[in-house]
Amino acid sequence: MSRKPSRTNITFGVILTTAWLGSLMPANGQAPAADKSAPKATTPAPALARTPDGQPDIQGIYARRGIWGLADDEREANGPRGKEDPLEDDEYSELPDNPKPWFQGSGKNFAQGGGGGVTLVGPAPAEPRRFGLVDPSDKILPWKPEEDKKRRDFLMNTNPPASLRNVEYDARCSLPGLFLNGGPFEFIQAAKEVVILSEYQHYTRTIHLDGRPHLGSNIRLFMGDSIGHWERNTLIVDTTNFNEFTAFTRTIPYLSDALHTIERFTVVDRNNIDYEVTVDDPKLFTKPWKTAGLYRRGKDYEMAEFACAEGSQELVNIFGQPPSR
Amino acid sequence: MKTTNKKRLTGVDIAGVAAIAAVLSLMQAPALAQTPAAHKLADGKPDFNGIWEALNTASWDIQDHTGQLGIPPGQGVVEGNEIPYLPAALAKKKENFANRKTADLTEANCFLPGVPRITYMPYPFQITQSAKAIAFSYEFAHALRVIHMEGQHPDPNSSLDTWLGDSRGRWEGDTLVVDSRNFNDQTWFDKAGNFHSDALHVVERYSLADAGHINYDVTIEDPKVFAKAWKMSMPLYRRMEKNAKLLEYECVFYLQEKRYKDAPFTKK
């Protein structure tokens, strides 16, 4: 699955600075056949700015929408839908026979994934986006049966948590991994890197574009080790070296250290980036699966300090004070 | 040189001046290669991008100190070594030192360490510099400071306080000046009890000495604790390893793993 990073296609980039072609690119990044519907002359074509090293300039504030299985952009736009079953939209990871609620609060809110503080800019892309699980098409995750059982057992022991291991990541103020955060994000770019800053848990995710190899396999990270390259207007990011402590949703409370993701950030227009992740975790699943979402640009925004452990009493509330050290 | 000589400049003199100028410019050539000219970004600003780390013992004690078990000895980073504490504050500093094992919230609880302490802890940090924003990302506790190049500090009389301050950046020539306020009073400058109040005002100056070194100068003001402003100064070193990268030092997570290993705790 790993792709060798290639150099940004600067020649193509120069052409793009004068003519906006990105909207003609289907999400798979291949050049379109003659496209009659392309808004060539009628729609003013926004130029795609470039960073000094030739990357498409995607800097700014973003919120991420909908990688957790939501049905359509409309639901996203309308926000949380009150007290409906929080698992309703989470069809690919629901636990139909679970006799005991394992969640606290609104799972739907959780799935919305924040983005608080971000005032979206401009319209969503005109064409319908693909959200949530897009592969396999039946929206049933290819769990290994024994691993699915372990997961269900795990979830049954999360309320109350049977051990520290069963405490959700956010109650521990730990790094959330790639999936459990809807923003605000701030993207900044320097030579040969794309850096994603997160207000939530104040972390930094650096995507190296300099052709370096992945870290040695004994180094394990919550956020993984990300190397990437641009193919036209798509940033392709290959991430490995995860630890076993990051979740996908509340119903997928952990992934394994064999996790390998390939993300595709495809610039749709100035304000929208299509996002697709291939999740390959051979310890837990029989085959890779794929989920999709959208990064939407927000107005300029100064991210606040998100001090978490400094004020959190979660673990004390759950377990009581630990024995004196 | 006497002014009378200037009036007598001859053609030979002029040629001599030109020759000297030429020599001077030759002498400058190698110097230029070291100055930011070769290490500037497309926008003309010095290039601070990369991974940096202090290489001193200020994290243990910002002042001169002798080695002890677990404490590497070091020359201080405080200009003149003495910190102008107000009398009551000096007593507090001594009390902090006595109680440092539990009273230093960074050491005891992995809390965010404040500024400038985060800079000289023994962990690398990354500067990412674009025209639009400058981010300081630290390996310790994945701390992050976004340096805003525009805008104003929040109202100092507001209740807003932070662990790492509200940081506003500006350029003074090739020096990045970061002005930080709106701190809380919970962090120390080191493990030795040197402290501040919520009136802390920190001005950091980052200037490239060469491609591999930053001259880092800090001015500390806090009228509740210090009789006058004082300064720290130290070099920061670029991590030159191939593929240098920030990893994760998840202090809070590790501490939880230790403290809550046997949770839930059985009641006796």
C-alpha cells in the first residue's frame, strides 16, 4: 500500500496558477475526459495560490465534517439532531444486540466532532460529497470475528470503565489520533511540509514531504508518522507507527499498532478539501476499508489554549484518588 | 584621520579607497554566506523552520548551580545571575524550592510548563513559519504555541489566563520578537522554584546567529514578584540529524498509566 513519495508536479502547478482546473478533477485525481459540465467561461475561475515551494496553498482554518458515517451534507449542515438515537447514523459500527448502553451523552454530538469556533466560509462544493464509510459499499466493516467480539467486550466494560484501558481517550486528555477531532484546525505550510495544528488537545501533526522514510518500527506514536506527497491537487499521506491507543469512533474504541492509513486531501476549491482515508489494520480487519469526509474552510480564527490535563478531574471522578505516591 | 587630509584626496587616494572597498567587499563575501541572506525565506524573513533544542541545565535551575544526584551542574542563563525578587517573593521562592517535588506542577503533574521554561526543557521543539502564522510545537506534552503576527493581547484585566500565554509576534529587522501576556500564576521558570505571578510579561527575541543557531534572549517583567525587569539569554541549537522529527513525550498519559494502573481501587 505504501507509495513512494514523488516530487510535487511544479510544472503542472504553474499552469494551475493561471487557470483553475482543480474542480475538473474527479476525486481519484485522474485527468478528466472532456467534461461538458465544466464551468469554463461562465464561472470566474479562482486561482489556486501556491506556496514558495510549489505546493497548492491550503493554509488557513478548517473544520472537518463527516468521516464517521453520516449520510449527507444536509445532516452536517443542520448539526446535532436532538435526542435521536445517537447510533442511528453510525450504522457501520452499531452494536444491535448490546443490552447495556455503553455511551454517555450524545453520540451524535460526538460524531459531529466539534469544529466549534469555526465559522465556515463559502458554500460547500456543489456536487454531492461522499461521507462516511464508502468502501465496502454495504457499510459493514470487515471485522475479524474474534476481534469484533473483543471490541464488544471492551465496549461493555466502558461504563463504568473496568480499568484505565477502558477509559475514553478524551477523559484522559490524550492525543486523539487521526479521526476523533472535527477542528478547529489550522493548516500551515513550510518547505516540504504540511503542518496541521489542532486547537483540541493543542497538538501538531507534521506531514513530511521531503521523501524521508518512515520511522523505525519500535517508535510508536498516537498521531503516527506521516509522510506525504502532492499529486496535482491531491495531498496523499501515508501514516504508520501508530500505537494501540487511538480510536476511530466510540464504537471503534481502538485500532491496533498495525494500523496503516492512506489519506487523500483533494483540493476542490478555495474553501473545500475532499478527504478520504483508507484504513488498513490487518490485526483487526480482514481487508482495508475507506471513509470520506470534507475539510471546510473557516474564517480567520485565533485558536485558544486547550489546557486539558491541567483542569481535568475525570479520572478522579471515575476511579477516586489514586493511592498516595 | 585629520580633516585636512580629506581635502587633499588625490586620484591615487581615491584608487586606494576603491581598493580598500573592494577588499572589504571580498571580506564580506564569506560573512554573507553565514548571515541570514543565505537562510531567508521567499518573503525575506530569516528561516527558522526546523527542529531546535536548548543545550543547558536551565530546566533544573536557571541560575548557577552545583551538581547533585539527578541534577546536572550548570552555569545559569540569567544575565548577571541574580534575579531581582521583591523580599516577600524571595521568601516564596525559597519555600517553592523546599516543596519542589510536589509544588512544581510540571514536574509533579505534567502540566504545561509556561514560557520561557518550555523552550529550555530537555526536549526538542519545532518552528513552522509561514507568512500567515508561526507555530512553536514542543515535544513535551505536545505543547503548542501559535504566534499571532497580528492583533492585540486580550484585555489584561480580563479573567483570561493561560499556561503558555497569549503570544503576539513582530519583526524587528531579522529578529522575531514574541510578546506574551495573559499568563496564569501556576508555572515556574525551572525545577528550583523560580516563579512568577499572573502579571508576567515575557518578551522573547529569536535571531539567527547562523543556519544552525538561534540567539534566544528573554526579558521577564512581573511587578508583583520582581523589583525590575531581568533577562535570560542562551543559544538554541538546530537538530542536525537527518530526518530530525518531533516525537511524542506524552507525560500526562505516562503518569496516568502509573497512578491508575490498579484502578478501580478496591475500597478497604
